[in-house]
Amino acid sequence: MLRMFGSGGARCPRCAQTQDAGDGYCAGCGLMLGAPRHAPMLVENRWVPGPDELAVFFGVRALSGVFVKTLRVPATARAYILQGEKATEVPQGEYEIEGFFTRLNHLLRDQHAEILVTRSSALPVEFALDGLRSAEHLEVSARLALSVRIESVPAFARYFMTMPGTVKADQLRELLEQPVRQLAAEFVAARSLREMAGQRELRPELDQHLQGGLATLLADYGLGLVRVETLALRHDRFDANRARIGS
């Protein structure tokens, strides 16, 4: 893996030491400047993303510098060390420095490394789509949930890990909003309201349409879809005074 992160910021989010950017690392603890202010991960050394985070990533001048205290990788997380051209998964558990490098003895303790921590379960990302049109040009709204996870660490790193940071649900929603809308619009436009109302397998078919249409795009980002769920597909009827009379 190439060294992707650049420097940024002048105050270390781990030890709070103020300094010039210099080579881009904290002079006190070796953390790459610009790392997200993520106290559980950087200060407590408990590698787990937050509830709305798919991934957290940061860099260190020397890999041994992650051992500010006992390192913990809980069952709810998956952690990777990126050095050179290789990504190594860190198994769940607790580690002191010597036990860590004995178990993962191909890692270089004095070399730069990027750390990627993601969830062991997929992150649900919801979409609310208005203004879809049926075959007879009647307005339909949809509410969808996509469960996303990291499938390829190298591809994810190339796209997202150009600097330390996090990937959250709102970022994934912004990234995928347009293709999700386009696929849903294509599906709805090919059917009349009567056809959709009478089709018992409508939701699974829309789920499958989205899953197939998004697979290649997500793979380019190193991501995969665990599940697509259509939560609602709705057309509202109004009277002459624009008062809703039914759905």
C-alpha cells in the first residue's frame, strides 16, 4: 500500500501537543496530524467505529506508536494495518506491544503504517426518494435501506484514505444518492400504479434491481452490499384542493 496520507492540522488529537506540521507527525506521540478526534480509538486505544461510522483511518510514524496503552479490537470491529503494498487484518483481542509483534511478526514496528478500523457488521444507509414517476407519470416516493460493508481494503484505501478521517452514513448517502435514485426511477417508470399495486413480489424485485445495478459501482470503492430493503413505495392521492385523501 502506498503512503497515502498527507499532513494537516497543528494540534495532536491524541496527546493535544501543539506543534508545527513539520513532517506531518506529532512530535510527542508520532500520530499523523489531521487524524480524526476519535477518543475511543486514539486515546483509549479501543479500535471500534462509532454507531454511524463505516470506517475510521489514521496514520502513525512508526507502527509501535499505536501502543500508548493496551490495544483492544472488540468483536464489533475489524482492524487492518496497511504497510507497503499489504493490508494485514488484526484479529479480535487485546494486545501488548511484544505479543502483538510476535503474533504478527511480518509487520515492521519502526515503519510508517496506516490503520483502518471498520465494523464487523454492515452499516445501514437510508434513502428517501421523492419525485419518482410511474409509467403513467404519477408521482411515487420510495424509502430504501442499503446495508454496506468494506469488501476490498486496497480498493477502499485507494478511494477514501487519501488523508486521515472517517466514512459515515451521510457520506455514503451523498456518494450513492444519484445512482440509487436513477435505478429506482428506472424501475418505477417501467410499471403503472395498477401493476405495482397488484404485484406481490414488487419489493423483492426492486431490491434485486438495486443490488445488481449498484454492485459494480460499489466494488470500485471497495464496498459491497449485504442487503437492500425497500421500506416503502408510495403514491399519494389528492382532492381538488390538494388535500391528501389516500395513498
